[in-house]
Amino acid sequence: MISKKLLRICPICGNGIGEILYTQKFSFPTENHLPKHYDVICCNTCGFVFADSSATQKEYDIYYEQLSKYENEATASGTGISSYDAERLNQTAREIKKFLPNKSAKILDVGAANGGLLLALRKLGYNSLTGMDPSPTCIHKMQSQGLKAVIGGIFSEVQINERFDCIVLSHVLEHLYDVRGGIKNLMSLLKDGGILYIEVPDAALYSQYFIVPFYYFDCEHINHFDESSIRNLLGLFGGTALEAQSKEILVSKNHSYPTLGVFYKKNDRAASSPILDFTVKQSVLKHIQQSLATEQGKEFEKLEKNAMPIIIFGAGQYTQRLLADTNLKRCNIIAFVDNDSKKQGLKLENIKIESKEILRDFNGSVVIASAMHSQEILEEIRAMNVQNSVIII
């Protein structure tokens, strides 16, 4: 392994030297101006694993404002539309209830998307709920459902004059460039004795939940937490970690996903220094080995050699990695298809991203490139009475 001076200091301990575990490349749609590669780094001082991205927090904020998939109910998690997403949100609401018995407690959900978790909390009787999200569409959706909603994010110039009994940060922290700055801002909104609930992917379990090659390295998830690293982070602010629970959530018909939920209480307990832990490093290295052991290239070589016209259904992170890391981009791609309306009209490798309606007049093969939802997409295609040959990669 090679160590380097970091572009981005360790988000937890501030160390400027780290070990390169892998270099991930991407091919982005035209409007995505984030870096097209980053090194996956393990901090030499505390063991935290993260993306050494050359972007800034402001650039990530712009990305989520302009290209957010979370406002589209057809493609986003956190809406509660699908049965498995609804169960995840209901489970989280029940867990919050254990630490927050007062139904009039003020609760803020940061990165609330369309308000699925807030609706689940409302069903449990909570009556002082606020959602915050950078997407105007998400804000309008929450308000249309009778929820209080504030446009903005953790780093926005948002004027909130109230303090909260509970702040929820569910599947947000892994997206933040400035992790410590984000937690510091939230602490200023949390009452003394208040509860902070953080839920993130559990990076200690990546190798046990292999989905597709390099699935856990994308342009959005730039921090890889486990219980130790969350405790190291929260320890910088004092307070007390109340409970940490690793859990499995169903995210599609055929795939589960490892997550970690941590409850923290704000109090005057003294801050503590991070403790060195390499658990996530070992998990990530196993995930890299599993990814390198796959043989996707053979299928792409066949497609390239035959030069058959194909449409790729899926223009998300999985496809963006494949276009950068394999010879998929040398195949005869006529178009990309994606259900995310934010992507439609953009271009990947100078090829337009279309809606699925283009499939009705297409005579070639359809290549499904979706890490989680390939079977659902196949059913969607057949429901359109599109009988083209289908290849799932």
C-alpha cells in the first residue's frame, strides 16, 4: 500500500496522511462536475476510511441541489412508496420512539427528502415535526402533506430560531465532505439533553453484503463509517453515545443492505480523542478483492465484438463506474435509459439519457445495469410489452 499527502484531511481526526486502498474512476453525466476519480483512503492516525476527493463542500452542495435523485419518488429511497422502504422508515420511527417518549418533542429531520420518516413519526403521534432538504421539490412535497419544511442543508444560511429535542441524520453523514463541521452545526440546533440519531451504511459489513463490483465506492458516499468511527466522531463533541445497533434493511426485492444506527445524547460530558481502529480498512480491502475477482469484462468483450446495437437501462453510479473501468463504453450504445427525470436529457459518454419510452421503437438488445433493481427493471420492460433480448450485468 502507498501513503500520500491528502487533498482532504481526515474528516474525523484531521490527519493529513493516509494509505491508498483503491482508486475509483467515474464517467459522469454532462452536468455533474464532481471529480472523475478519487483515492479510497485509510487514515494513518485513526483508521477512518474515506474518499480523498478534490471537491469542496460547496461543490457537493451544488451537486445535491441540481442533480438530486431524492426528489423523484420513482427512484429515491426515503419516500416510503415501496413496501420495503416503508418498513425501513417505520422501523426507524419505532427506534426513535424508545428514546423520545414525549410526543410533543420537537424533531428535525435533516436531508428529509420527501418526508417519509416524518410521516412515519406522525403516525406514531408526534406533532412537532420539521424537515430540512436542499431540494425545492422535496420541500413542496413535504408541505403538501402537511409537514413543516425548511429549504436548505447542514451548511446552508438557514435561519432556524428554535432548538430541537431530537435531530435525525439518516443516510446523510456518509455524503458530507465536512463531517466535523456538519456535526458542529447540528449540535448548535440541539437542546442540552437532546437526542441525535445518526444512521449510515455499516462499512464494517461491506464484504458480507457484496452486491456488484465496487458498489460501495460512488461519488456520493464519500465516508465509510462503522461503530468505532461514529464513536470517534461524536466523542470530539463530548456527550454520551446511548446505543449503537447494526441492522439489515431490505432495499429491493433481492437485496439487503447493512446499516448502523447510533443514538447520542448531548450533555456536558468531556470530549475524547479518536482511537485507532482498522476494522473498516479490512472490510473495504475484502470488498476490493471480491470486486476484482468478478469477470464482467467477458460479457462486454462479446458485446463489443458483435457490435450489436444496445440500449443501457440504468445511468446511475453502477453504470458510471462501468463506463470508466471497463470496455463497456466501446460497445455500440445507442442510448441510455433512466427513470430518474433529473438524468433524462443529459449525456453519458456523449450519448443521450432518455426515458424508457424509447424502448418501444428499438430493435436491439437491452442491457440492464442496475446494482439493486435489475429484476424490477426487467418486469417493468416486460410490462411495456417490449420483447427485445435482455442482458443483465
